[in-house]
Amino acid sequence: MNKHLIGVYPGTFDPITYGHLDIIKRASKMVDRLIIAVAQNAGKGPLFSIGERLDLVRGEIAAMNGTGEYDHIEARSFNNLLMHFCQAANASLIIRGLRAVSDFEYEFQMAGMNARLDSNIETVFLMASERQQFISSRFVKEIGALGGDISTFVPPRIAERVMHRFAKDRAPEVETRA
């Protein structure tokens, strides 16, 4: 029996980073179809709306796909339980990236809970590449908010969107004298 293996790589992707793209490229080699599941997750107070994040992820997938090597990757949004999303997508694999030991405890607990919800869906952990281990969306946003250079952490079009978003917040204040 030749089974069509569908994997899901879930996250907030606010914004998508080179670390995420590294995991996407590597995970895409493991499955017949890879779904990048962009979580609504309003509780995290995202910088970008769900629609914007989905557009940014889709744009980066399209940019990687010049040779057609990644045409089996798609991006979808979700706002329900990850296991319900995976079941609806007929996925049998969840891919999670780990940057450091500190990520492992949370991800291990989440994988255990997910296995209790549906034991037919496995979780696979991919260690971040050495060059990407320290990158997080949170750090990118913090650096961007303070006017720092984020170009080594995110693709150019993502850096432009992040910096444009923060430029509105950093408009110089005009001093007035009475």
C-alpha cells in the first residue's frame, strides 16, 4: 500500500523567519504534502493579522518554489484545535521545530497531549539548523520595534513589512511650545 503522507507544520509565523523557512524546506523532504498551518492565536497579540501572516507565508513559499521543488507545500489558516485541523486535512504527521533545550519541555508536553487526542497523528521534532537556533519571531519583533536591523533573520520582503509596520509607531514627535 502506497500511503500519501501529509504533514502539518503549525505556528503563528508572526512574522515568518529564516528559521521557519529552514524547517519548511527540511520538512518538505519528509512528506508528500506539507501544510503550513498559520494559527489565528490572537492571545499572543500578533503584529500582523491572520490574513497578512497567511499572505506573507504564501509569498515566501512562492519565492522558494522557482524550480517547482516545493510545489507540494501550501499554507492555510486555522483557529481551532490543531488535532481537529490535522484530522480535517487527513494529516498523519505534525512537524515542530526545536531551537534549544528550553523549547523541548513545552513541545514534549504538547506532543503528549496531542497523542492522547489522536494517537494516529505522530509528532516529529526537527532541530533548528546551527545558523537558525537563536532566531525567534519574538526577537525579530523586539529588534524591529527598536529600529534594529532584522535583515539577517527574515527575508527582505518580510523585513520591509515589519519595519514599515513599526515605522508608523516611531513617527517623530513634534515638540510644541506654548
